[in-house]
Amino acid sequence: MTGAGARRHRVTLQIPGAAVPDGDGAYTQTWTDLAPPSVFAAIAPATAKDLEHLAAGTVLAAETLIVTVPFHAGITTKARLTWTDPVGRAHVANITGVTNPDGRCRELTLVCVEVVP
């Protein structure tokens, strides 16, 4: 279990919302905050060992993060995280894997791929 002091980043959890027409015949994806929308998380770059254990059998070729959050029933691989770092840069990461490490619904370990603008 990750201690509360190790969860230094306040992240917002979002799921896909309704598609909105963009006026050109296509649609734009909107995002809706989960309830509760924010949690504190521990965010770390993924190591090869982490990925071998958590994302075996997948091909990963982007900036991959391991994020630990308190259990939240709404988190799935369709969700994403957003946060602002201490320097003020905004970050967005898509969740590609969700693990409930001890099976007791106390904490989730997420494999996330950061979206680079």
C-alpha cells in the first residue's frame, strides 16, 4: 500500500462524454469528470521491470507512467488522467492498464501513456 505522503500529485479522472458535432460533419470527443473527480496519486516513469510485470504481452512505444491511486470503481482503460506539474505544465495520460494489486479494492496501479501535444 502506497502511503499518502507518496501521493504528491492531484489528478483529475475523466471518462469519455458525449460526442459533439464539430460543424464539418464530424464529431469531437468531450470528457466528463468522474465522481469524485480528483484524487492524489503517485506518478513515476515506468521501468522495464514494471512493464514486464504489469503490461506483459503488449507493445509500448511511448512515455509510459506507473500511477498509484486510491481505489476508484469508475477507473477503466477508457478513462484518462489530467494534472499540472509543479512548474505549471498541463499533462494528459490515457489509462492503458488497471490492476487491483491486493484484490481488496484499497488501491489501483495504473499503466498510463502520456499524450504529447
